Amino acid sequence: MPNPKRKHTRSRRDSRRSQNWKLERPSLSPCPNPDCKKMRPAHTVCPHCGFYKGRIAVMPKVEKAKPQSEGEAGS
């Protein structure tokens, strides 16, 4: 088996290896719910409204208002 005559530089080696590490952005599609239309990953439940395949699959989480402590209220 043939061997290289000279050592390849770090630059040459690393530029060859760099081609394997490109990241791709996830593809997003609009939510089919007419009231939502926010972008979501394809084939997943919408995290905003819980809609999937023409029905509500999960109830969306409603953020509760935190009660103010006595020291913060009405300064």
C-alpha cells in the first residue's frame, strides 16, 4: 500500500475535515390551525396551540401569573 512522501499540513488536513461538520437549520412549517399559524417543526404537535393532524392533540400549557410577594406589591 502506498504511503505519503510528505506530511500534510494542519491547514490542509483541517480544511478537508471541516466539510463534515456543517449544520443545517431545522425545517419549519406553519401550523395548520387557522387560529395559530405559527412556525413549528414538521410532523410534530404545535408547541403553541397543541394542534396536530386536524385536532387538538394536547392541551397547551398556560403560563400562570406569579403572585407578587408582600414586599413587592404597592411600594
